[in-house]
Amino acid sequence: MTVSLLDWGTHTVTVFPAVDAVDGDGNPATVAGSESFCHTATIQPLSSTETAEMGVVTGEVYRLRFAHPAPVLRPRSQVEWDGELWSVRGWPAKHTGSPRTGHLTYHIARA
């Protein structure tokens, strides 16, 4: 069995997968569920929006990649990382270079 860098991560996160629900007005909605599981992931900065004159960070986005075997998440899922809650933005990017290096990456932002 070949070990790959994609088989492990540097952080353990708690994942709250998105579920279908109904909002207060009776409309269908997608929200983060209450059931969770832990998984290993690698998290890297993707971007930061900063007001130059004020020096205040107003938005942070990180790239998240789960270790193999990786769960597949939908938009509006949430991840608890380092004691803070982060929301999954959009659908995952699919990296399909080969069966060994294929993986999904997610963008997460503060919830």
C-alpha cells in the first residue's frame, strides 16, 4: 500500500454536514445539521480582505482538504476548527489528476 500526503492532515475538525430543512416561512432551505463527525484535514489560507488604511481584516477564506477517505460536503455545511465555526462556501473543487492524487478542496469562511 502506497502512502500519500493526501492520506493525512494537520488538523482534526468537527464537520456538520448540510441538511434539507424548512425555514420559518415554510420555504425549503439548506442548513448545517446538528449531527457531526470528526475528520482530519489540511487547512491553508486562501485570501484575506483587509482595509489598508485601517489595518483591519474584514474577511478570511481558507482552503480545506480532507484526508482520504474524504467526506463530500454540500454548500452551507459547517466546520468547527480551532474552536471557531466556519461555513463551507459553494461546491467543492474537484482535482482529478489521477486516482492517487484526486481530491476535493473546499473554501471555508467564518460563520
